[in-house]
Amino acid sequence: MSGGGMWICMVLGVAGLWVLAWCAIRWAIGTRRPGSAPKAVVPLDVLDARLDAGEVTAEEYLRVRQFLPPRQQPAVMEVRDVHR
């Protein structure tokens, strides 16, 4: 290769290294987005699912349920008029 050809190969090689570094960072961070946080696991929901799947009997369900906190209703936000 002539001097001009080596220069092009060197530029392409450096660009390839930058692409590889970017891909490695994206892979390490993952594809987490602000709105895609995992949903919190509610113990009572897990117990309900196990009862539905037949993994626990009704007696076991009632015995374990007494130790779990009750389901909480979603919080309701109060909307205030700030232009008063």
C-alpha cells in the first residue's frame, strides 16, 4: 500500500475502535430507560399467583396471608390550581 492507503486504513481502524467502545458501553449499561423501571414485587400478588397455579393449598394460602401486609391502594395525587 502506498502512503495514502495506510492513512485511510488507520482512520478506519480508529473509527472501528470508537464504535467497539461505544457498543461495549451500551452493552454494559443495558437498555434501561427512565420509564422502564422494573415493577415492584408485591408479596401478596406472588402468593395469589402461587394459589392460582396450584403451588399452595387454600389452607397454606390463608396461613401465610395472615403474615403479609394488606394491599395498599395506589396513592392519589392532589391537583392544586397554582394560578389563584
